[in-house]
Amino acid sequence: MPGPGTVGDFSERELVARIRRHLPPAPDWVLVGIGDDAAVVEPERNRVEVLSVDAIVEGVHFDRAFVPPDAIGHRALAVNLSDLAAMGAAPRLALLSLALPPALPLPDFDAIASGFAALATRHQLHVAGGNLTRSPGPLMIDVTVMGTVKRRQALTRRGARPGDDLYVSGTIGAAAAGLRLLQERRTHAVTEDTLTSASPVSRVAAGSEMERCIQRYLRPEPRLRMGMLLARNRAAGACMDLSDGLADAVHQMAEASGVGVSIDAAALPIDPCARELFDARGLDAVTEALSAGDDYELLLASRPRTRRGLTAAVRHGDVPLTRIGRCTEDRLVTLHRTAKGSIDAVPLPQGYSHFR
Amino acid sequence: MPGPGTVGDFSERELVARIRRHLPPAPDWVLVGIGDDAAVVEPERNRVEVLSVDAIVEGVHFDRAFVPPDAIGHRALAVNLSDLAAMGAAPRLALLSLALPPALPLPDFDAIASGFAALATRHQLHVAGGNLTRSPGPLMIDVTVMGTVKRRQALTRRGARPGDDLYVSGTIGAAAAGLRLLQERRTHAVTEDTLTSASPVSRVAAGSEMERCIQRYLRPEPRLRMGMLLARNRAAGACMDLSDGLADAVHQMAEASGVGVSIDAAALPIDPCARELFDARGLDAVTEALSAGDDYELLLASRPRTRRGLTAAVRHGDVPLTRIGRCTEDRLVTLHRTAKGSIDAVPLPQGYSHFR
């Protein structure tokens, strides 16, 4: 009996129909939905629109060898929703553009669609349209999202002022640690048998704490609820997400806002599973966590006088905030660490850059 | 002296700055522009929004061996604007997502941006944001466009009714002929010398008529003005573009509208340069023109009683419309051709399919 086949066995129309099975019916503000030249939607009253596009590319942003297809679909949308979260916007619609190698197995295609649709549905995001094309190379998923926010409540990177406190949501380093574990498992091809051996890989990789790091990499949770609460409570003067790591985000916010930043290394909320892995590998946890990508947490600057709004956001939110430093008048971006009893101030390392 | 280098020598930020040089300043409805996590825009009053995404992929939709980089940038946007034209929408904004092989020469990158920006500027389309990533495979350009239209004026595929006349804008087959010429030139590596020889390739390829076909392929003109005039004059019951060829469009409109269609082969506005090439290659011009992709003309159905609005659209428009057939009560999609003095009715061939 032949297997379910690959996407190359199907027409574009059949593949679109398979995606639609995962999607709920269109809301009434969608006047023309999937299947025409374009979607037609009614704009939301008294809100401004927040638009972002982000792509994930096989071999650059994920490896099909250890990222399951539903996680690929999840991640493709999560990285975009994280941008909406950073602006304080409520998600509204998405457009999904897929470039598919014809040899992609049909069950993988279905799982990508299902992972994408599950996250969209959970955040009341409507998939209004998309595009399917063949790829002669890697699998690529390009997602456009639109959200909405009240006009004066949109959060930007440029609103930080000297004296603001800097906070980060959740924990950092977990996704990078998870990715490292997945890569190591792949390299060492750890089996049930070798898991019981004494190699450092298997000892660290076996714990359920480590499994949590892996999930943080595979299925990041965009901080939409926190972003919306910060916007509504006017509790953040500036906000952005950590797609390229905390150090990169701090540098970008400092530059966009025209302030300096002083970060306290001891205050960084490094995820315990990440700390355990970095320690086991003999790596400096602070350095690793600062440059670690893929966390999709939020960095925000908050005036001390809006502390009440911030407290309320944390109380009604689903993720903690940790104060990690302060914005300064001078334009220096420094990291303060305690070494041998004394506190050293060093320039904060630069972050990750895509092309170089 | 080292050359200008490749995109792999630059950071994402530097490349974004190079793109921005080609773009005019943001209009006042853009509240947050390029450089933040997302763009923030004010929606247009009393209009609904038309959204579409389309990708072009190296090796699938274009070949860098014979499509110059500015034409790649132009085409990436043109295929999207054509979707807006088909809905009767006025372009408003675009998001540009590029997946770039690091070895892409910097001048090619600049030319892609310049070809894209020139077409955007000509149609008052604002580039509100985008994404840049590395591609380990082909160059891919994913473009999202948003346009606007008055609520009851959006043109869809599903409004054709029995008795409607079917029209197509401009001419068909030219882009396919142009692509064929470019491919033949590449295969035969026609040089100045062999151009004067008697090979069928060079004889046909030398004329300026042929150059026009090539331009139609390289730099298609989205029929935005005609689409907007048809919408404003309520002169089209249904409309769509011909991205995958006329036969495919006719089938899709017939199915979406629940009508049959009868096409008159003799009426098809086959471009003279395409007819010349197809004749020279011993191909049936009607068959070729029906399945030819890349024309980006409009197919529309119009009630005979809205003839006045249609005439006005043609008078104020920049492209002719040709009546090619009629919508029928029965659900058959037929092509009528005169063969040996008698008229044969045959099923209209199916169009192009991306994946099979």
C-alpha cells in the first residue's frame, strides 16, 4: 500500500484545503476570506493597526532533524506574535506564506499546519489568507501578522528615559539551552542505552528540567497577555522582544531611546535549566544568557512613578517581571558584575547579527 | 582593490539602511515605521482593507541567469499589486520579506531594492516594514500588500452571473513568449555573431517586437488603474487576475460563481509578438496563450446593463478590454474554435498547477 505521499503529489488547491481543516470559521469582520485574489476585512474601530512580518528558514532558524513539524508551525507564528506582544497589540489576523520542498511528507505538512493553527486559535488570531509555493531548497515559512492597539497605547523601543527601571519577563537562556541539548543529542545520537552512561551529555540531558528547556526552544510562548496589560496600564515607556537575545535588545532600546543602560548581572533571571546546562559545559552562564536568542521574552523600561500599573500588570499577567537594571543619562551600556568581591563595570557585549 | 562585496559581508541593520535609501519618507498615517518590532498605522476611514501575500522563489518563479535584479524586485511587488488590482483596491502599504543567499552581490541587492521601490513609489505604496534573513538555498522574496476599497465595491471571483460578458484586459501570451525567448537565448547562448545567422531562434529573437515580449515578462504592469475604475463604476460583477494563465482564471471564476463559460478562441487578444513566436515554433497560438502564465492581466465578468460604466472605465483607463466570451446557465466551460470552416466546442483546457 502506498504511503500518504509528499506535498509534491498534491495541487496547491488541495494543500490549501488541508490547511483550512485546522482553522475555525471566519469571524464576521472578514468580508472575503481564503480563496479569492486577496482577503477583504473590516478595520477595527478606534484602534490603530500593528503590522509585522517574520520568516523562519530551514537550516537557519530550525533543523528538521530535531524540530518536529508541529513545533515548526508553532514557532513560525510565535516569533511574529512576539512582535505584536512587544507593541502591546491584540492579535487580529495572519497571512501564511509557505515555500515547500516537494519531498516534504504530507503528514509533516499537516502537522506544520496544525501547530500553526493551534497557536492562532488560542490567541483568537484569524488566518485570513496566504500563499503556497514550491521551494527547490529549504522549507521557509513567512508569516505576516496584524494586531490592533489603542492609538496612544502602542509600545515602542524609543520611549525609555533616564531613571526608568528595566525589566525582563520570564526567564532567559532556556531556549538556547534547549537548542544546545537538541543539537548535542543529535550529534551524540544518544540512545536509551547511552542515556544511562556517565557522559556529561546524557547526564544533563536526561532530566525533566532539561525537557522544559527543550520545550521553551520548540514552543516559545509569545508574551501577548503581558504586552497588552503593559499597554493598557501605560506601565511601560518602551518595550521590545528578545528575539536576538537580551544584550542585543538592551543595545537597541538604548540606542532608539537615546539613553544609557546599566545592567546588574546578579539580577538576570537565568532559567535554572539553562544555568545547570551552562555550568555542566563549563560556560559562563551570564555571558551565555545575555547572547542567547529564541527566548521571546519582553524587555521593558518603566518610570518609577508608574510602578502601580506595573504591579497590576504582573498581578493580572501570566509571567513574572524581573528588574535587571536602570536607564541612565550617560549613553553607556554597561554590565555590572561582582568578581572576587568587587563590582566590575564592563561594556555589555553586542548581540547576535544575522548576516555577518 | 576589493569589490563592493556580497550581502554576507553586511549586518541586517546595514542592509535595511540600504533599502531605506530607495524609499520616500513615511506618510503621516504611519505612526511607527521601519526599525521597531512592528509598524503602527492608522486605518483609512470608510474603507475596507484588502490583504494579500505572494512569494517569488529563485528557480521556481525566476532565474537569476536571465532576470536582472531590478526586474526581480519589480516582479516581486507586481505580482502582489496585481492581486490588489483584481479586487479593485487602491494600494496602501507593503511589507517586504527577503531571504538572501549570503553570496548575493551587493549591487544585485541594491538593484532588487531599487526595482521594488520604484514600482512602489509609482503606485503611492508605502513600505511599512519587512524582514531580512539569510537563505542557505535560493533567493526568495515574500511580499505582503494592503490596499483599501469602499465596502460595497470590492471585486471578487464569485459575482459572475449567466448572461454576463467576459472581458480580458490588454493582451495575453506576451510574458510567456518573453520567458521562452530568454530561456532559448540562454540555452543557445546567442551572441552578436550568431544573431545574424539563419537559426529560428535568432531570427525571431532579434526584433524589437520580441524585446517588448521580454519586457512584459520581466516588468509586468499590474492593472491597478483599471481595477479601481471597474470597482468605482461598479462595472464588473466578478474580477480576478491571470497569474496562472487565462484558462485557469476562467475555470476558477466559473467555479467560484457557479456559472458556465463559453470562450470564443477567435476573440482572444493574443499579443502579436507572442503569436509570431508561437507560429515560428510551430505551436498552436490559442493553446499556448490560454495556458500562458505571468501576464497579470485582469479577467472580468460584466452585466450587459452596466455597459456604460465599463465604457467609462476603458475611456479613463490605460489598457483596452476585449470581450472574449460569455457566462452561461449550464456549468460547462467550453472553448469555441473555427476548424475547417465549422465551429467546434471543446472543454477549455485546465490551467497550470504549482505542485503536481
